Amino acid sequence: MIGTIFLLFFSISSSSYTYASLTLCRPDQRDALLEFKSEFNDEGIQGAWTSFCVTSSPKRKSWENNTDCCYWDGITCDANSGVVIGVDLSSSCLHGHFKPDSSLFRLQYLRSLNLAYNDFNASSIPTRINELTGLQRLNLSYTSFSGEIPTEILHLTKLVSLDLSSIFMYSQTLSSPRKPFLSQLAQNLTNLRQLDLSHVNLSSEMPQMMISNLTSLRSIRLHGCNLFGRFPRLSPTIRSIDLSVNPHLESSLPEFNGRKIPSSIGNLSHLNILDFGYNNLAGEIPTALFNLTKLSSLSLASNHFTGTLPHNITSLSNLNIFHAASNSFFGTVPSTFFNIPCLESLDLGDNQFSGPLEIGNISSMSKLQSLVLSKNNLTGPIPTSISKLVNLVYLDLSYLNTRGPLDVGIFWHLKSLQQLTLSHINTTIARIDLNAVLSLPLKSLSILDLSGSHVSVENMRSSVSTLLSQLIYLFLSGCGITVFPEFISSLQYISMIDLSNNSIKGQVPAWLWRLPELHYAELSYNAINGFKEFPKDVSRTMMTDLFHNASAISSRGVANNHLTGKLPDVFLNDCNLRSLNVGSKHGAQQNQRHFPILVRILTRATPTSPPLQ
Ligand SMILES: *[C@@H]1O[C@H](CO)[C@@H](O)[C@H](O)[C@H]1NC(C)=O
Ligand SMILES: *[C@@H]1O[C@H](CO)[C@@H](O)[C@H](O)[C@H]1NC(C)=O
Ligand SMILES: *[C@@H]1O[C@H](CO)[C@@H](O)[C@H](O)[C@H]1NC(C)=O
Ligand SMILES: *[C@@H]1O[C@H](CO)[C@@H](O)[C@H](O)[C@H]1NC(C)=O
Ligand SMILES: *[C@@H]1O[C@H](CO)[C@@H](O)[C@H](O)[C@H]1NC(C)=O
Ligand SMILES: *[C@@H]1O[C@H](CO)[C@@H](O)[C@H](O)[C@H]1NC(C)=O
Ligand SMILES: *[C@@H]1O[C@H](CO)[C@@H](O)[C@H](O)[C@H]1NC(C)=O
Ligand SMILES: *[C@@H]1O[C@H](CO)[C@@H](O)[C@H](O)[C@H]1NC(C)=O
Ligand SMILES: *[C@@H]1O[C@H](CO)[C@@H](O)[C@H](O)[C@H]1NC(C)=O
Ligand SMILES: *[C@@H]1O[C@H](CO)[C@@H](O)[C@H](O)[C@H]1NC(C)=O
Ligand SMILES: *[C@@H]1O[C@H](CO)[C@@H](O)[C@H](O)[C@H]1NC(C)=O
Ligand SMILES: *[C@@H]1O[C@H](CO)[C@@H](O)[C@H](O)[C@H]1NC(C)=O
């Protein structure tokens, strides 16, 4: 009896609680949201119309009229008044035109609006955005809005964070309005702490007051904004600067002498992230830069920087990322890099570093995951202490001149490796023993590139066991290989193989067609003279237009094989075939009845390009 009363009491109180919570949302706010929802159809919820639309239950699915809007996914209400103050519909599969008079603008109490990662199909940013006068955070990144940014956005003087960035996919679909835009932004949006306009076509100079007026600014990303002129004085409070990919930016700081980094960079003592990549900067790195012991990420990649890197680089003790590839740095690679405790990624590729590579005594556990030293002038053996970099995922030592044999056993302990690039290694004495490479217990390795290095496949085991069974991409171009490497037949996940520029004789083995994941096999410039067997299952072989392309392709004359025999009808009849690239040593005069030369075999779709540097 007591139990029943208690239960009754409990159910009354819980339903009154539900009733109370139902009333939190203000009806006008609820209706505005429901109307906004109906401005987009639900097509996107089912179909994956864009790579962003991956979520199986987009937030607005929970938006139903009979429930309290303050409890809907992505909605934040003011706890007292029940007005909507936050809308986060990022990654919500919204697809279609954004109405200039969208009911969203009735949510006049909004403080935060995030519509990132949706597809508004090249709509303009509505000018009525200025009606949301309370907005502090506006995030329209990756939304495929296009056209000019409305100046009305500059009325939103309470903005603390503004993100209108995009990616190359929507490259510069947004542009800034008439020239004084950035000055006006600096005059009006003085509360900004975060500004990201990456890939907005600003096509302008950076006004002096751009940074000096924005005293609260902590993070600025203007990646790929088509900036030119001189970059103004930076505020010492700034923590993150990304000015990468602005090739016409003449100088990036006020005291830049020409295109050099000034010593005053050392004043920016709060800097965490500094990205000068892909600009036209030159000169040496001022030693003052190495005063920025807060610095966690420094990118100088693809500029014209020169000079040496100092051994006291360890003063940057918080460095996670140091990218200086594609410059003209010279001297030795400071071994002290490997003593920076939290360094995760070091890329010094494509410079003029010389001398032996020294890694030094690594006492503590190295966190280094990515090490790129390719395309330098480094000589001498790979230090055995590389085996202590046990967290390496990506290692590229291409163009190293080892001046002696290369013992691949030193990679034995690098069990996290996913990509190993040892291309164009000048070993002079010994070849890289492929048997030894295949015996490495690197179970995560998905990309192996030995192109241009002399590889020995002699005495390859015929029973093709390899521990590298996860390989997806295999590059063995120009390795002096003379027989079709049998071990490939055991690579069940292999998607792409490059065996071009070798001296492989004989026939293309039948097992090639049976590799379940193979998309692409590059076999040009060999001495292949036929097929052991043609594929029976052509449904997965995509080649088209053989006859239409045959003469054009053969006139390209890129092939250098000796393939003879009749082209099997299966190739010619299958309309799913995508591309068969044939070429003839003897040009178009070759007897049409013969299938003169196989250059490439493309099966299925072309692969997404491998994540090579
Ligand atoms: C939601 O429901 C209420 C009450 O049933 C109704 O008055 C209102 O028009 C509805 N809103 C929408 C957008 O359908
Ligand atoms: C997107 O825009 C294109 C071109 O204006 C139009 O054909 C298409 O119907 C639009 N799609 C949606 C979902 O609005
Ligand atoms: C700056 O903000 C004020 C107040 O919102 C507004 O009146 C003015 O037009 C804005 N300036 C620009 C250039 O939009
Ligand atoms: C904008 O939203 C996206 C997706 O939620 C997020 O990744 C990004 O960091 C946001 N930008 C800012 C400046 O907060
Ligand atoms: C950027 O804007 C400038 C000036 O309007 C224009 O000349 C240029 O072509 C634009 N760039 C791109 C990539 O759209
Ligand atoms: C911005 O800075 C300039 C000088 O750099 C100054 O003349 C102007 O008054 C400043 N504007 C505001 C709003 O602080
Ligand atoms: C920046 O550093 C330089 C010395 O490198 C100094 O002369 C200058 O006064 C500093 N500027 C500021 C604003 O602190
Ligand atoms: C950098 O540090 C050195 C020594 O710690 C100091 O003498 C120099 O003034 C600093 N430079 C700047 C620009 O802060
Ligand atoms: C780093 O070494 C260079 C010389 O190699 C020196 O000029 C500089 O003051 C040193 N910096 C620090 C912070 O010790
Ligand atoms: C590295 O460590 C070894 C043994 O611990 C020691 O003999 C050697 O001197 C050390 N080398 C350097 C450069 O510290
Ligand atoms: C590479 O180093 C050798 C000597 O170690 C030197 O003779 C040569 O000029 C260097 N090449 C380049 C491109 O720096
Ligand atoms: C390989 O190294 C030897 C000796 O150091 C040198 O003579 C030769 O030119 C190098 N080959 C290449 C391709 O760099």
C-alpha cells in the first residue's frame, strides 16, 4: 500500500517535471527551428551526397514538434528565459540552398551558431546575418557558401570567434567584398580572439591595424587567402599564426628586411603555432626564434630559407612539429632534434643537409612518429640508434648515400611503421636485400617504396611468405629487378604495384589477376612478352575505349616492352573497362591484329593517390 502511494507520488512528480521541461522552450523559438529544419529536405540524411555527410543520425532527426526544443540535439537554451542561444548543426547533412530570409534569423538571441561541414550548394551568406546581433561565435567553415562575404557580418561586433574557412575542394568560393574589408573588420570586430578565413579570396594587403587593433586576437589562420604586401606588426599575445600558402605575401612581419623573418619574432612569447609554409620567404632563421620556448608547431616548409639549424634547437623544448622541407638549409642535421622530448614530426626533406646522420643517444622514449630526411646530401650509414625511434609511423630516408651496405635489420624494432620509403638509396656496395626487407616484422606497414634503389631479389624464396602482408602500395620501380617478384602474390591487400623501369622478362603471371584488391599495376619499361593467362573475371577489370584510344596511345610511344599475342576479346567487349594504355615501340605501324605493348593495366577505378610526400 505504501509502495503504491509512493509509486503514485513518484509518477505525478516525474510527469510534472516532464511538463516543466516541456515548457522551457519558447514556442516562437521552437517554430523557427522547425521551419529552419524544413528548409532542407531529408535527402542528405539517407544518401551520402558529400563526404561530410557520414553521420547516420544527424542532429535534426531529434527535432520533433512534440518535444522540448531545448533538449534537441545541437540546441542550447537560456535556462531562465527558454530562448535559443546556441545552434550547433555542424556535420548535419544539411544540403541545399540557404534561404536569404531563413527562419533561422528569428532566433535573435543566438550567441553561437555553428553550421560547419554542411553543403549549402554555393548559396550566398545571407545579409540578414546582422540581425543576430548577440552572436559571439560564428562558424560557417566547410559549408560551400560562395560569393562575397556580406559586409553585414561586420555588424556582429560581439564576435569572439569567426570561422569562414574552407578547403581546396571549395577553393576560394568565398571572397572578401571591396578592398577595405580587412581594415573594417579590424575596426569593428575588436573582440575577436579567433579568426579563420582560410581559402577566402581576400586578394588584398594586410592593413597595419589588422592585428594591432585586434588586441584580443589569439589565433589567426589566413591560409591560402591570396594575400600580398607586408604583414603588420603582430600582437605579443598571439598564440597561433598560419599564413601558409600566400605566395605573394612579400614579408610577413613589419621589420622583415625584404622577405626575412625579423628578430622581433622573439617578442611573441606566447606563440604556440607558427606556420610560414609555402610563402616566398628567404634568409636565415633568426636565433631569436629559438627563444619561443612555448612554441609547439613550427612550419617553414617550401620557402627559400637558408643557413644552418643550431644545435641549441633543444631550447624549443615543447616542439611537437618542425617542418622545414623544401628550403635551402645546409650543414648537418642537429642530433639534438632527437632529444626534444615531445617531438612527433620532423620533416627536413628536400634541403641541402650534408654529412652523416646522427641521432645520438636517445635516453627517454622518443615520441617521434614521422621522420622525413629525403632529398638531402646526407652520407654515411643509417645510425643504429634509429631503432630506438620505436614510435615511428612514417620514415623517409630517400636519396641517402650510405656509402656501404644497408642492413635493413636496423628497422626491426620499428613495429609501428606504416610507411617506409627508402627510394634512391645509394648503397654503392650492396643492394638492398628484398628477402631481408620482407622478413621484417612490420605488421602495420602499408606502403613500401624502394624505387630507384638497387634491390636484390635473387634467391627469392619461392614459397612467398612475408611478414609484410598488410602492404597496400608497393613501389619497386627502377630497382634492377629481372623476374616478376612472386612474393607479391601473397599480398592479399595490395592495391597498387609499380614495377616499371626494371628488366622483368617473361610473362605476366596469372596470379596477378587474382589479387583481390589490386587496382593498379604499373608494368611499363620492362621486357614482358605476354600473359600467362588473361583475366576471366573482367567485371573487376575496368578499361575502356581501347580502339578509340589505341592509335593515340600507341603514338605516345611510352612503352618499351615486347608484348605479342592477340588482345583477348574480353578486354574489347567489356564496357566497364576504364583504361587500357597500350603503346608500341614501332608506333602506329604495328600490325593492328597484334596487341603490341602493354604499358599499364588499370583495374577498377584509379586509386586515390597514395599518401606520399
Ligand atoms: C508545433 O505544434 C504547435 C502545437 O501543436 C503548433 O501550434 C505549431 O504550429 C507547430 N509548429 C510547427 C512548425 O509545425
Ligand atoms: C544545387 O545547385 C544546382 C545548380 O544551381 C541545382 O541544380 C541543384 O538542384 C541544387 N541542389 C539543391 C539540393 O538545392
Ligand atoms: C561596424 O559596426 C557598426 C555597428 O554595428 C555598423 O554601424 C557599421 O556599419 C559597421 N561597419 C562596417 C564597415 O560594416
Ligand atoms: C568550426 O567548427 C568545426 C566543426 O565543428 C571545428 O572543427 C572548428 O574547429 C570550428 N572552428 C572554430 C574556429 O572553432
Ligand atoms: C581572387 O580575387 C581576385 C580579385 O578579385 C581575382 O583577380 C582572382 O582571380 C581571384 N582568385 C581566384 C582563385 O578566384
Ligand atoms: C585601429 O588602429 C588604427 C591605427 O593602427 C587607429 O587609427 C584606429 O583608430 C584604430 N581603430 C580602433 C577602432 O581602435
Ligand atoms: C621586439 O624585440 C626587439 C628586439 O629584438 C626590440 O627592440 C623591440 O622593442 C621589441 N618590440 C616590442 C613591441 O616589444
Ligand atoms: C633571446 O634570448 C636571448 C638569450 O636568452 C636574449 O639575449 C635575447 O634578447 C632574446 N631575444 C629576443 C628577441 O627576445
Ligand atoms: C643558440 O646558439 C647560437 C649560436 O649557435 C647563439 O647565438 C644563441 O644565442 C643560442 N641561443 C640560445 C637561446 O641559447
Ligand atoms: C652514448 O652512450 C654510450 C653508452 O651509453 C656512451 O659510451 C657514449 O659516449 C654516448 N655518446 C654520446 C655522444 O653521448
Ligand atoms: C654533397 O656533398 C659532397 C661532399 O660531401 C659535396 O662535394 C657536394 O657538393 C654536395 N652536393 C650538394 C648538392 O650539396
Ligand atoms: C653514389 O655514390 C657514389 C660514391 O659516393 C658516387 O660516386 C655516385 O655518383 C653516387 N650515385 C648517385 C646516383 O648519386
